[in-house]
Amino acid sequence: MNILLLGSGGREHALSWKLAQSPLLDKLYGAPGNPGIADHAQIVGLDLTDHAAVVTFCEGHRIGLVVVGPEAPLVDGLSDSLRTAGFSVFGPSRVAAQLEGSKGFTKDLCTRANIPTAGYVRASSLQEARATLARFGAPVVIKADGLAAGKGVVVAMTMAEAEAAVDDMFDGAFGAAGAEVVIEEFMTGEEASFFALTDGATIVPFGSAQDHKRVGDGDTGPNTGGMGAYSPARVLTPELEAETLARIIGPTVKTMADEGMPYSGVLYAGLMLTEQGPKLIEYNARFGDPECQVLLMRFEGDLVELLLACADNKLSSIEPPRFSADVAMTVVMAAEGYPGTPKKGGRIDHIPAAEVGGAKVFHAGTTLSGDGILSASGGRVLNVTAKGPTVKAARDTAYAAVDAISFPEGFCRRDIGWREIEREESQG
Ligand code: AMP
Ligand code: GLY
């Protein structure tokens, strides 16, 4: 089978690496791709906003499955255009992708399906938002309704911060994404991410992970798209996972199907593990980046078979996904300046040497020049990923690989996995 993989980050490099291991794959195409994806796929220059061009490409290359990596094409309805043309697609429809594309949509769904989440109010004017803040008090959380590249959330510890945040959003800081806001009660607890694949009827768990959102060691500094992750997140115990499936994922999938918006693809739940049990923080309609890298490092099945079964409503007829008992960790190497303005062009060497010890280096934001020189072209540049019997072992392998890479204009956090390593040490 020929497959078209859409996207250009570390998540898609990991997907391409795993898809390429399947005996079911004939030829993999990647658009727009990156130099890491190019190791496994033929790179094609497609504009993902031009649905007709993507459909024409699929028709011309006998594509049996399209795998959509990032959220923007999903929210833009690319899956619908491809399905209408008769193609199998891994990724939800435009209406189903509202679970990521509109925070207010998801909160209202939680209300209808009685899903545990923070109390909230949707506000579509500054006046309404200010009045709501006055009722909620601080601390409080303010979210732009639409897609804002992970930047549309302000956790305000004081009323002054909260008021500044709503002023900014209604002033257009996030463009159309901020024309409506969700104001939420502040929840406390540890965060964990849980992943499930669903074809709209059958649900299969796909593992858990914990991300590190702040740029600096000790969880300091501004928020990023994620500076590292590990899987599994053992704070999400089997009991809490069962509760998450029963009270959050199950009712979501059922309600979406009952309301004529069946969700197909991966459902990525951001959870707050509160004293009252897991509560939904938000959904994403795609794999996490870099969470996907650690999930796939542990996944032991055939990814083509799994994603195709999901796309074709056949999840109930295949074996559930199998995972290694090992822990996987990924460390993000970013370009100086990230998450502000990252410095482009920093030279990168010695990736093959870094992989000798068993680590895998996924490309997230790199370019390869005509004379074979690899350099940084994005904020998050490399995802150095390793596996081991303990978090500490995975970490040691990952950081040994980080240290073998030469990227003078890059940096990384040195403490990925610290919470779990502390727990490992306290349990001896
Ligand atoms: P989101 O993009 O909705 O996942 O929010 C980004 C981050 O903001 C989350 O990972 C949490 O750390 C924090 N956050 C979001 N909503 C809440 C909430 N209601 N209470 C506390 N923290 C929150
Ligand atoms: N790492 C967070 C995300 O993919 O949204």
C-alpha cells in the first residue's frame, strides 16, 4: 500500500519511522516533510491548504491511506475533502476536530455528557469576560477559543493578570482565535496526557505520557510546545486510566457519534489528576509532539495496520496495540531564542554517532543544504529519544546521545523526567 503522511515535525518523523517498519507499506510519501522524514519517504511539495491538489496527488499515486499529523489541516477539513474523494484517512473530520479547534465546543460537550472538567463560562465580549472574572476571582484560567499554536492559555494568579489577559484577547492578540474566550476555574493536581485511538465506535488505549511545557529546568520560564516527554506516565495508574476511559473518553466518543459527529483518529486528552479524580483540561485531535515520539518508541505492533483499521472503522477486528514494558524518554534540543524568536541556521553534526548507543534522533525543525550540511530551521530542532527499563536508564541513554550531538547554537532542558525519577528513587 502507498501512504501519504502530512506534516513536517518530529511527530511526523517518528510516524514515518514506524510506518516504514511495516511489511504492508509499499511506498511512503511525505508532505511537506523534513530531512528526517526523507530517510523513510519521498518528499513531495504539496500545499496542505489546497485540498484539490492533495486529492489529485492521491489519485495519481494510488494512495491507500493518508495520515494527517498536525491539527491545522484537520480543523480546516482536509480529511473531509479526502474522504469525499474516496480515500481512507487517519484523522478526524472538520466537525469532529472541533474538540481541538474550539475550547468552548469541548466544554459544552463536557456539560452535555457529564464529563469531569473545570467549571467555565464562554464569553464573546470584553464586558461579559470582565463580569465573569469578577465572579470567578483569582486564580483563574483564560483561554482563546480557537487554535493559537498552544499559546492561547493564560493561567492568571491575580485579578490584574486575568484582566490584562482578557483585554489582550479582545484586542486581537490571538486574532480570530480570541474573538471568544473560555474562562475556567483553576484546577490543581499533577498533569498527564492520555491517548486513545477510536474509529467512532471502538476505543483502544494508546498509552500515556508526561510533557514538560516550560522552557527552563525546574519548570521555569515561558511555556513552549513541549521540551521533552516520557511514557508511560505512571501517575496515571491502571485505576485512573480505567476511570479516564469510563468517565471522559467513552462518553466523548459516544456523544460525538450520537450527535452525528463521529470522531475518528487519535484523541489526546490533557488531564489534571485532582483529588476528585481525573478531569479533562483539553482535547487535541492529533498525536502530541513530542509525546508521539515516546509512544511510538514503545509501540511494538504494525502501525500501518493500526492506523488503517482506525481509518476504515475496523478497530474492533484487530489485536489491541502492544507496547514495550520499557520507559521511553525524549529530550527536545531547541534553537537559542526559543520560544521567542529562535535563531535559524545553527549547524548540527554527529547525529549518527549519537544513535550508536540505541537512541533515535527525530528531526523537528531542520534543513539539509545541497552540500549535505544540516542546520536548524525551527524552534524545536531535534527530539533525542531513548528507551530503557527505568526512567533513569532511558534518561541516561537520551542525554548521552544529546551530549554526542554538536549543535552549538542549541540548548535543552537537563531535567526531563525529574518527577518520575524522584518517585523511582523514593521507591528505591
Ligand atoms: P491547554 O492548552 O488547555 O492544555 O492549557 C495549557 C496549560 O494550562 C495546561 O497544560 C495546564 O497546565 C494549564 N491549564 C489549563 N486549564 C487549566 C485549569 N482549568 N486549571 C489549571 N491549569 C490549567
Ligand atoms: N506537546 C503538546 C502538544 O503536542 O500539544
